[in-house]
Amino acid sequence: MKHFTQFSDIGDFQESLKEMKKIKEDPFAEHARGKHKTLGLFFFNPSLRTRLSTQKAAQNLGLNIIVMNFTHEGWQLETAEGAIMNGDKAEHVKDAVGVLGQYCDIIGLRSFANLKNLTQDYEEETLSQFIKYAGVPILSLESASRHPLQSLADALTISEHSTQPRPKVVLSWAPHPRALPQAVPNSFVEFIKNMEVELIITHPEGYALSEQFTEGVRIEYDQDKALTGADFVYAKNWSSFTQYGQILTQDLSWTISEEKMKLTQNAKFMHCLPVRRNVVVSDAVIDSPQSLVLAQAENRIYAAQWALQTLLGGLSK
Amino acid sequence: MKHFTQFSDIGDFQESLKEMKKIKEDPFAEHARGKHKTLGLFFFNPSLRTRLSTQKAAQNLGLNIIVMNFTHEGWQLETAEGAIMNGDKAEHVKDAVGVLGQYCDIIGLRSFANLKNLTQDYEEETLSQFIKYAGVPILSLESASRHPLQSLADALTISEHSTQPRPKVVLSWAPHPRALPQAVPNSFVEFIKNMEVELIITHPEGYALSEQFTEGVRIEYDQDKALTGADFVYAKNWSSFTQYGQILTQDLSWTISEEKMKLTQNAKFMHCLPVRRNVVVSDAVIDSPQSLVLAQAENRIYAAQWALQTLLGGLSK
Amino acid sequence: MKHFTQFSDIGDFQESLKEMKKIKEDPFAEHARGKHKTLGLFFFNPSLRTRLSTQKAAQNLGLNIIVMNFTHEGWQLETAEGAIMNGDKAEHVKDAVGVLGQYCDIIGLRSFANLKNLTQDYEEETLSQFIKYAGVPILSLESASRHPLQSLADALTISEHSTQPRPKVVLSWAPHPRALPQAVPNSFVEFIKNMEVELIITHPEGYALSEQFTEGVRIEYDQDKALTGADFVYAKNWSSFTQYGQILTQDLSWTISEEKMKLTQNAKFMHCLPVRRNVVVSDAVIDSPQSLVLAQAENRIYAAQWALQTLLGGLSK
């Protein structure tokens, strides 16, 4: 694995799930592997779980860690090719990234969608420049269109908590006061459709995700119908892809409530966090024994550690 | 010791002072104790001494450290129970803290008083939720009503510099341009009244601290009378507790000056820092050989190390 | 070496270049040297290369590292002697620095020129107070008038890439939309004039650097004449020293372009970064094989490591 930015970077998905479970049993087994190697974590956006779980994973591997917030600790970066840089931006991303590659053996990058320009976001302008100019493995800490570490942790969590040979997994859109990227649901679909599950996406009309991700996956506009008999309910808001970045509805009848959960087969509730309580999901559901949100968060460590360990292996080859 | 947020968390205070002195003599003796353990330090407010001394202490113990500023690196947190989260706040403190508990073996937290709502501050709304939801030991890095690490370091400093069997210690209110919390004086009284000292508090009328802390301690409105014969003068501003969060006076006759110090028995001068020079204390006093402010700051390391070492011991039991 | 803030702190410059090359060959050879020592890195201004390369160097030496941004993580600092501190600033720099000295074995400090008051900047108000009050070695991470780590890395880079016994090195002023300090060109001249090179400075009239640095160095107002036959072209903008902090011209005919480079003897192009592309230098030049900008950035690690290793040696003596 050269970089880890999307599902297709993984060689053998089933094998990676097994490897994560092994890492979870003995997180310090490979503590010597990171010796004298430096992981740089670079944030263009806020982060809590990703920031902390990736540091924890790196510490488990004995890596040196450098964390930097580009928002206020460094310089504003220009991304346009050929720009005459006489404005606000002090440095071109290609120079900054070339430099980071001199100091880091692996680079983690968080760079969200701006939700203004679909092409720019889905072509992953910033992530692509990091891959092009860094000269070292890139670990996505959530990019404009994907959040692979979250989905890898989600896959592990489903795998651990599944009691069925082929569980029904429902990804349900939920209301939210802000326009959010599609990164989490995109990645979720990209990963989970490769598991032995029945995957259904449910959302109001106008909220279809890019077919690049949903091809071959059942989409159901009737949330109740989708939830019926579900084993896992994964709630998540996203803004419209087709009317790019728009909020089309904040319909609270899509909130995951106890009533909704009664339609399921005693389903587990999942969310990547942060979550708007009593908007995306009711307190009663997220605080119930069926809620896996903390289990998901814990598994972020092992997803990150799997990715780092794999990228480090690549370094020594 | 399960958490360290107040005096009563300490089992044997005299013993803890002895243990700190031992740690100070050989700070690296327990360097193996923190192996593979992670300390998370989370700040809702600025910090210099606490931030640095706690990191230094953790490094002495071989702990992994993760530092995060909630003010601008993470998400804004909701604290109200049952809130419908459709406003500015992206995550509920209970979810955030539950997650932190997945990644950290000990959590350090700084969360100041807002000085607007006495009940909220003195019920320690944020600290309480950390204790309730983290599932791991909490180390207070200053909460709304207490600053135990400061007071533990102050106790050590008094213990080291005392030349009397029962020294006279005066906590004196001092003027300040801003409204400050009562956390430092509250903790100071809570700790120092348990030492073999004669403790007196002096402040203008209207500045009485909560009786919860001052019960049994002599209060003297005449600063000169209080200072007479003192062995230690601890200066500190605080805003009014009874007229909660108000500045009632900025009377500069309360500034600790050379004249005031002449009333004492060649007293040592103490302050927790940061200090407003020539408002709280004159340059001549804080820069004199009698000033212990740097000794106090250094002892912050050993107070933090004692607390971490004790909490880590608790982990292994 | 007691501190590293300027050229004159170095004992034997030729020897230091050899030592850096040795460190570069085996960066982990002295990994035990930093054991149980703490490097504090304190930033009053943004930083990317300096921040990361110094951390990397410190990790190579096995140092503990504490990083802090004074801009938003700590308190605002007062610098005036004898100030009555009843305004915005919560702490005097002398108290803050005295405290840092309790926690750190070496202190790295970045504090830029404000470009408003020449005397204040060139007397190095903040740096001087760190030296005066810290009680431990100070490593300049760029001060108001100098950037020694950059120039040490530049000297190493010139030394590595020189194919002439006495190469011609041209420091050329270049246009820029913002008023920048003279720290980089000052230090560059201070260091490079002590190498076996022919050093020429070229700039428009009004941009003369302080004679304190340029004494004995040829200055040429005709950029084309200066560039002719050059082996190294070091481009850098700075604001006027004589009309302190002013932008006198943004004349784009000073931009280092392919045409300009044709005047040279196939010169190497150098810049400290961050750089305004197509203002200071054209894309074609900085992206050409002649560009050493990434080599310079990499050498920042070994310059920092040399400085830290030397300062640590001083500690053990």
C-alpha cells in the first residue's frame, strides 16, 4: 500500500479486518517498527477523534509525531497552478508539501470539501497535490470526498458486532442545521458494500450520493421501509451532491428515534461523531445499550494503526 | 486516588509532601511507569505553567502525551442535558469525553469559571461531566472553583522555605483590572489550612470567599494588621463571590509594596503567576530575594508528577 | 556555545560545516544525548520549516519536546520594564521566561520584527529578555534581525553544491506584496561572507541593509551586472532598512526569471521559502533542476541538529 486515501488502496479487505483484530489484541506488539520514523499530522480543519486516535496509534507503533494546524500555525497556502502570488497566500502548496516530505516519513492530511465547487472537491485538489509533491506515503485524515479511516473502523465495528451471516445494514440520511460534506457516507458505502452484508441507503429525494460510490447499492426513499428488519442503522447527515452543497430539507421526521428503531431487528446504532443530539438521533437511542458510537471511536485507533503499520511496512521494502 | 480535582482526593497530605520532595530529588526514578500509557491534556482556556509543567512531569514519567486546545482545534461543545443541538455547538461534551476516555489513560482538563453563574461554576459543570463520562482518572488543570496542582506546589514551597515551627501565612487579596475566578484562593485555603501554619485571609469587605473553603480560618479586613509578623505573603486577586464575578474595588493601597513587606517578619512573597506587576505587587517585591514565584513555578512539575504517579499507581491496582 | 542567535556564537565555522555533514550521514548517532532533556519551542509568529525541522532534529537527538504558540495558547506578554500592568497584557515577559527556564533545558524562540520601530527590532527586545531571564541556552528560530538556522542551512547547501574553488554568490532583492523583515538577508550576509566565496548583494536604491552586516561586501544596483557569471543566486525580498519597514517598489523587473538566469554561469537558484511564485521567482526557475529550495529545506534539519547538539554538549560540561 503506497498511500491510504480510499478503499481501493487496500489489497485484501478481509485480511485487513483480521489484521486489525490482531492489532487490537496486542497494540504494542510492533512498538519497535516506528523507531526513528516521523509521522506528520497536518490539519486544515478541526479534528478530535482523528487527531487523537491517530496520535495514539502512532504512539503504539513507537513513531515520532509532529502535529500542525495549517489554519493558524503556518502560512496560508496557494493551490492554483501558475498563480502570480501577489495576494494573501504566502506559500504554494507544492513548495510546502515538498518541504513536509523532507521531514516526515508518513504524512497525514485532513482537508475538507469546501462544498462550493463539486469538481474541485471530487478531484481532491489538496490531497492530490500532497500525493504529487510529498514523495512519501499519504494517510488521509478525511479528504473532500472520502474518510477512509472512519470507514475502516466502521467495518471493523460491524464485523465485531454482527450476529447474522449477512446482516442488513442501513445508511440513513438524517437532518442537520449545517451543510456537511459527503465524505463519510461516500466512504462508508465504498467500504461496506465490499462486506458480506445487505446494504441499503435511505435518504430524501435530492440527496443521492455520487453514483461513483453507490453503483449497485439499493436506494430507498422510504426510511421506514429501509429500517424494517435492519441489524445496523448508520445515521449521517450530508448536503446534496446533485444540488452541490445545498441543504434541501431539515425534516425532523428523519431523526433516528426510538420509534424508528422499533422497526429494526433490535439493530445496533452507529454514527461517526460528532453528532447533533436530538436532531440526527434522539438521546434515548444514542444512550441505549444498542449504541456502538464509542466502540466505533475506539476502533479508530486500530484502523489508524493498521494503516500506519502497513505504510511503514512499505517503507522498509 | 481515583481523580485529582481537590484537596479531599489526597489520602495523607503529609505523606504526599514527603513523596513530592523525593520525586524532586530524582525526577526520572519512575520513568518506566508511564510506558505505553497516554496522558491527554485538554484546554478550554489559555495556560502556560500548567501546560508546560504537566508535560514536563509526564515526560519524566515516560508517558505518551497528547495536547489539544478545545478553543480552536476541535469542535464547540454542548453541555446542557437533553439539548436539541441545532445551534452552533457541534458535539455534546458527553460524547466528546466518552471518546477521549477511549484514547487516554489519564485526562487532564482545564475549564475556567465563566463568572456569570455561581451555581454552574461551583457545581463544576464541565469537570463533573468529564468525571462522569470519561471512565478514566481526571486530573484538574484548574477548574471553575479550584486549582489543586497550584496549591499542592504552593504547599511544597511553603514546606521547603519555612523556618518556623508554625509560620504565619497571609493570603492577601490584591487589585487587578480584570474579574478573575476564585479558584486559586479557594484551593490555597483548602490545602494550606491543613498544614501546621497560622493562616489568615485579608481582603476588602465584599470579597469573602465561599465558607465552604474558609470555615475556621481567620479573616481580617485590615491588611496591615494581617501582614504584621507574617512569614509568607501570598498575593492574589479574585472577583467577588457574594456579588458573583463583580469587581468591587481596584484600590491600589492593597498592592503588595516594599512598605507593606516591612510590616512582616522578613516574609517570603508568593504568587501563582501570571501576575500584573505594579498592580498586584511592586517590581521591588517580586524581584527581591524574598520572592518565591520561580520556586513555586518549578514545584508545579513535582506536584503534577506526584499526581500523575499516584493516578498511574491507581491504574495498575 | 552558550546560545545560538547569530554568526558570532559559532566557534569554528568551517568545523561546524564538517560537523553538519557528519550529522547528515548518520542523524541518529547521538540519539542518547537528549535523554531526559526537554526542548521548549515557543512561537510568537507562524512557522512551518523551522517548526518542523527543529522538532525533527530534536527527535533525532532523543529530546523531549514541548511546543507552544504564544499567539493563542498562552497569555499576552508585556515587554516594557517597570510597566504598570493594568491593560491587556496578563504577564510580563520576564516572569514568563523565568518560568520557561524552570521547565526547559533549551529554549527555542521565534519573534519577528514588528517593522515599526528600528531600534526596538535591532536591539532584539524580546530575544534579549529571553537570554536575560531564562537561565538556559536560547536557540533563535528567527528573531527580529536575524535567522541563523536558515543561514547555517544555506551555508551547508552552498558548500555541498559548489563546483568552484571560489563560487560567485549573488544575494538579489526581489519584489513582494508585503513588507518583510531583513532577518534572512542580514543573516545570509553575516554567514556567507565568512565562506570562501565572492559575495555580491544586488538591490534597488533605498534597500541597503544595515552596514553592521554588509560591511566589506560589494553592493551592485544593476541586477543584470550582479547576476552575470553567478554560481548561486539567492533571491529574497526585504523591506527598506533606511526607510524602515517601507515598501519602496514592487518592480517586477527584479523577479528572478529564466532570462535573468541565462546571465549566470548555470547558477543554482536558492530561496529560504515560503516564496511568492511568479513575483519573487518564476515557476520555470524554481521548478528547474537548478533549484536548491528543497535541499535547503532538508538541511534545516541538520543545522538545527548541529545547534541543539552543540548546546546540549554545553549543558553537560
